[in-house]
Amino acid sequence: SKNRIVRAFFQLEEGALLHIQAYLAKLGIVKWAVDFAQSPYSMYNSAMRMAAIDTFRFCVAGTYYDFLRPDTRYIKDSGLLLRLYDHFIHRYMFDKWQKEIRTPGGNETTAERNKVSQARIRVCFLARASIIFRLRLSSSTACEQII
């Protein structure tokens, strides 16, 4: 599930984190952050893209991301990794950034709504399951009384 993957990212080995920090320092990057105000292909965003893809490759090759079960055959496909990065960062995350700019706290509100909705669905499912179980139980006891 999504939460399991997020929790696993927080448990990355220290070696991977040290490599990522060293690589960012080598590029002169203090903090990895995309600038959505600039073009996706600006010099700054290109450096962020290069850093993200190179450190991702290192972590996959170093088996740090084994919990994601990546297919290592595609790790050398630069075109695919660029398209994945551009879609995730400059489409998906850009949309979230725009929503946050329009309505501060909007992403958090949506996430909370989704949690509440999922909890309601879970409770509704459990309630239905218990009703069905009771019906089956009462019908089986009625059958036993007839026999």
C-alpha cells in the first residue's frame, strides 16, 4: 500500500542517504527542490532532474529500493526515467503545488477527506459483513431446528 511504501522510504539505510547528500553537495545543491515558477527545462530544474535520476539509479543498483521491487532492466533507459520524472514532478506534483497556491491547505484537506471516506467505506463494509454473517448464522440455526 501507499503508506507502507512511504514508511519504508523513511527507513532508507544511512549509506544511501549519505550518497544522496554527497551527490547533491557535489552539484552545489543545498536542498533538493524544484522551482515550479521556472520552466521544467531551466538550468536549475535540469540540475534537480539530473540529481534525482542519478541518485535513484544508485539506490536501485545498491539494492536500497528493493522494497519497491524495481525492474532493474529499465535502470539504463534514460528516456524512460526522464519521462517518468517529468510526469511525476512536472505534472502530478505541479498540479498539487498549483492547488496549494490557489487554496492554502487544500491538499491536506483532500487527504483528510480521502482518509475519512476510506474509513467510512471500511466501517460500512464491516457492518454489511456482520449483517450477512448474522443472517447466515440465523438461517443455519433455523435449518438445524427443522432437521
